[in-house]
Amino acid sequence: MHRSAQHFPAWRPALAGAALGLSALSAAAMDADNFAGMSLEELGNVKITSVSKRAERLADAPAAVFVIDAADIRRSGAASLREALRLAPNLQVNQVSASGYTVSARGFAGSDGNKLLVLIDGRSVYTPLFAGVFWDAQDLALDDIERIEVISGPGGTLWGTNAVNGVINVITRPAQATQGGLLSAGAGTRLRDASVRYGGSFGGDGAYRVYAKAFDERRTENASGAPVDDAWHKAQLGFRADWGRGADRFNVQGDVYRGLEGQPKPGSIALNGLKLDLGRIEIAGANLMAHWSRALDGGATLSAQAYYDRSERTVPPTFAEKLDIVDVQAQYQFAPLGRHQLVLGGQYRHAQDHLTNSVYFAFLPADDRQSWSSLFVQDEVRLTPALRLTLGLRLERNGYTGMERLPNARLAWKLAPDTLLWGAVSRTVRAPSRLDRETFVPGKPPFLLNGGANFESELADVFELGYRSQVSSRLSFSVNTYRALYDQLHTQELVPNRRPIQVYFGNGMKGATSGIELWGSFQAAADWRLSAAYTALKETLALKPGSIDTAASVKKVGRDPAHTWSLRSSWQMSRHTELDVALRRVAALTVPDVPAYTALDMHFGWTPRPDLELSISGQNLFGPGHGEFTDIANRSQLGRTFFVKLNSRF
């Protein structure tokens, strides 16, 4: 059966990976005159919203946050959202196959990627099927992304359960910033893609854009040179409209998509001596979201958001799913009350899930409805002009474990106008999913795997300390350290004294992680910026007394690299040409054995005139190639690739 995280969650796929690349370069998408678009000081003044759910300077945010902007993405040569995430040094991104990726922060690559919350314009894209993300379904026109805010560390108080080890918030450009037409086409050794976008205005104060995109990606090969059945293609359409009226701001946006992809090895199942081909995976979906905000007197704001998300996935011959999600949330940001700045919000989320099960395994009941409701409050208190204390609490109720409490405390000390020392203590949880509670193998009794009816939430107490400084107009850096204590981690327990043997999902493990994340940028010259990053991670896992774990869960610590580093050079060679070079190193994995590797990526861009850009990108330019995740028999060997892209504005 397929083991990729995004194709077959029933066997606890790993969503984690190697993180890499780094660029603090921030430039306007087509502004060749201004190499960086922003100085390092201006980068620190960039407004972000993911840390406090309100606009604040990046330099003032008391969290391990890294921002990938539109210029970073363009100059990296990334062809997909998944590749763009490699630019965040506080993420680990591994490619398993052509369409299979694992994405995580601060470890736990082998735990279904269920401790990382991912949002696109505030729309959560994790699935309640296994509390992770189907990365093959998450796609955007990269030219429409304004920035990606990546927080490593807990965000449960503001964003809810599952924001245990990090939050990724992808923010697209307002329609006013994408007026006119853009035609983009690219072709390379493995990928062909094309997209078209057009933006216009309406009603005097409104703007819109519509887009269409499609791509075909060729199959990969394994280490022996044998072809991997993972070729895939996908098409997507979407729109966004923004308008304002007085103090009110409105936004409506939506997407539809459909894709077809192969299933890598093992590509067949032996059943009673017969060979059963798995076939190709089909994915489809649509979403529609509306957002409203109003600026009130004194600096207060009121906002509301609602969205509907439909997804379909057919994975022959194992299961098919149709999932409908409705989500409504509201937030009120108070006007400053003396030294206090309060944010209050609530959210209600409802999911209706329909599974077509198979003889191999089943989610029971096949039809399921779940609801989540929550309230949160956060207060930032200015103790002194240089010292801020933030206290927050979220109460979230789910149908499995009832009420969960997610508290958070952060202290930020402004040592200088461009230097911040901060610390945080948080408690967060990863709530059960259908995978934890309702998975049965085989599809009918007698069951070998008998669900996890008593599976409880996984818990984490997290301690963080960070330092961020703009040392000079040419040098900036950030250092973050952490220690996380986990309890009630997922295990596969043996039912004692039972014949025939039967297992179930339980909470028989505890663990701890500690590590450091460091990144910085140096403006070597007016037209040349250097960036570097380093991460180190130590994990320990131990079974709790009485656990009879049958899945060797404590050995999964070897699925995360002990350290990674990356270097990046961004050079504006002339008014019309640019060159970016990125070098990254990822330490070896031990479960299973994946050798350490070094990868070199390059991107050259030429802008002969403001409405035309041509670029060529090369990836994995070192050596014969490397694998990044899973055992050698089933992983793709990622070799040298090239991609040529043309952007034309009209």
C-alpha cells in the first residue's frame, strides 16, 4: 500500500522534512532597479499578523517567526508552495516523491505531520481525517502570494489545537495589487506548467482577479534507476475580490481544483496469490471564503470570516473520502485600554465526512460529523516603555475529549529600538483525529487493529527564549532556543492476554525535544546580500509504565535530522539581471536510513523590460542525486533538474 503522507494517512505517514534555504532579501516582484526593494531596517518594519492576530512589526514580535516574501519566492525559482516553504529555516521540508512531501517544525517527522497548523488567508487546511495536511491539494499561483509567515513553536492560544510545533500562514495579495494581465509558462526536465491571471476594477472602490493554472510533472526514479509511478497533473481555477466602503473592508475568494497522480511503490497488493494494482489517485475540491472588517473609533477593529471547503480523494483500492467543512469565526480588537491591548475572538467549525471503506482497512463509522467550538482572549500589557507581558487563554471544545485549555504567556524586552529579547511558556494539545479513534484493520471483524476508542489528546509544555537584533544597517540576525515536554504521545498498544492478537491506538509514550534555530542576513554591498541559517534538534522518547507498544514508536526519533544549515547569495548583477545561489546541508536520518546530503540550487533572472521576465533555475546541481525521506526501496532519488520560465504582463 502507498506510504506517502498525502496519499495514505492510515499508516501514520510522516510529514516532516529538511528545511532549508534562506533569504532575507525582499524585493518588488519586477523591480530590477532596486536590488532589495527594502533595506534590512525596512524588513524589520514589515507588518505581520500571525503572532498576535493583529498587525505588528516583525522586529517587535515575541516569537520565532520568519517571513518569506514575494521576492524570496520569485528569486528562489520555486515552482510550488511546497518548494517555497524550503526558504523558511525554521521548517523542515522533505520530498518523498513527485507529489509527496513532508513538512514539519521542531521534529516529529514521523507523526503524521499533525503538530503543524497551516492556513491560507486564514483558512485552515488541515484535515480532521488525520489532523495533518494533504500537501498535494494545497496549491496557489505563486505570483499572487504576498508573504508566508512561518512561526516555529506553539500557537494554540490564538489558532487552536494542532498548532503545537508551528503555524504556517500563507497570505495572498489583495486584488488591487494584481491589476492587469499576467501570463506565465515554464518547462523543464521534470515539470511543465502554465498559468494566466487577469485583474480589474469595479464600482470605483473594488478590485478583482481571476486565474487559471495547470501543470504536468514527470515521474521520478529510485536509487537503482527504476521508474517510480508518481507522475501527476493538476488544474486549478480561482478568483479574489476586495472592496471597501467607509470604515468597512470586504473580501471574497475561492478556488476549484482537480488532479490525478500515480502511487509510488509498493504499487500492488498480493491478495490470495493475485496481484492487485492500486491505480491512480484522484483529488478534487473547492473552497469559498468571505471576510469582513470594520475600523472602529479609537483604534478598535471588528472582523468576521466564514468559509466552506469541499475536498474529495479516491485512493484505489483502499478508501475514498468526501469531506465538507464549514467554519465561522469572529474577532474584536479593543481600542487601547491604558496599558492594555486586548484581542477577543471565537470560532465554530463543523465537518461532515463520508468514507467509502475497503476490505483492507476502514474508518468506522464511515459517515461522521464533528464540531469544534472555541473562545480565546489575549491581553498585551505594557509594564514599562521597554517591557511587554502578553497573557492569553483559549478554551476549545471537540467531540472526542471535551474541553481543552490552551494558555500562553510571553515577555518581550526591547533592549534597544532594533533589539528584542523574549521568552514564552505555553501549553498546547494535539486533539484526536479520526485516524486515532476510528481506524480498523481489516475492514470487517475480526479486527487486528481495533481503533482507539480511549485515545486522548497529545500534550505539550513548551519553553522558549529568543533574541532578535538589527546590529547595523548591514547585519541582522535571530536566535531562538526551546525545550518542549510531551506527554500522551501516540502508540500502538497490544491488548494483553488476547488470542488472536489485537492492537489499538493509545497514549503510551512521552518525550522531549530541545534545539536552536539561528538565521541572519548580511548586506555585503548595495547589490549583494548574503543569508545563513542553522538548526539543531535533540529528541528523546520513552514508553510510559504499562505500555506494550508494538510499533517501535520510541525509534521514530531518527526521522528528524540532528542539524541543518544553509547559505544563500542574492546578487543584483545589473539593472536587468539577477543571480541567486542556495546551498543547504541536511544531516542523516536513521529511521529508516537516509544518508546526509548537500544540495545546490541556482536561479538566474533576466528582465529586458518591465513587462517581461525570463528565468532559468537549476536544483540539486551537486552529484548524482539524493533521497530525503522513507526507506530506500520506496523513496525517490532527487537528481539534477532545470526549469525555464517566462512571465509576460499585459
